[in-house]
Amino acid sequence: MAGATCFLCGRPTYDPDKRERPWARAVAGGAVALVCPRCRRDRPEWPALVDHCPACDSTRLSVTLGESVCRECGAVAGLEAPREGL
Ligand SMILES: [Zn+2]
Ligand SMILES: [Zn+2]
């Protein structure tokens, strides 16, 4: 993940202190989105900004060849899965 930055604040990735939470890996708009420990703490709304699994609503998605794969339940979602406003 060379050159990766926080999806929210743009902070370059770093190894978090043991007392901090690890970086969150998510997917936003079909691309990998990393969230730094500080944004996880200070911006609790961040899960609303990233893609969710259509099956289990998890944000623990990864992207492989343009497809989002849920790391919780294994569901695969195509790129640009429309998110209807609720
Ligand atoms: Zn951040
Ligand atoms: Zn899922």
C-alpha cells in the first residue's frame, strides 16, 4: 500500500501506536479507502461515507479486479453498486 493515505484526512499511512486502533480498510466508490485511527475515533460517521456490503451491511470490503468482496460474508458486489437514498 505504498503511498496510501487516509480516505478522510489525507494522512499518509503509518503504523499506529499499540494504544491506538489499527487503520480501517474499506471501499468507497469501488476503490480502496483507508481510515486512520484518529479519524475512526474523531469521525464516527465515516462508515456512512464508504461502501457497504449489500448482503450484511459490513464496511469490511476489499476490491479485487473491480469487484468489491465482503470480508465478513464473502458477498461480491460489482463496481458502482448503486446506493439508493433511504
Ligand atoms: Zn484520517
Ligand atoms: Zn457481507
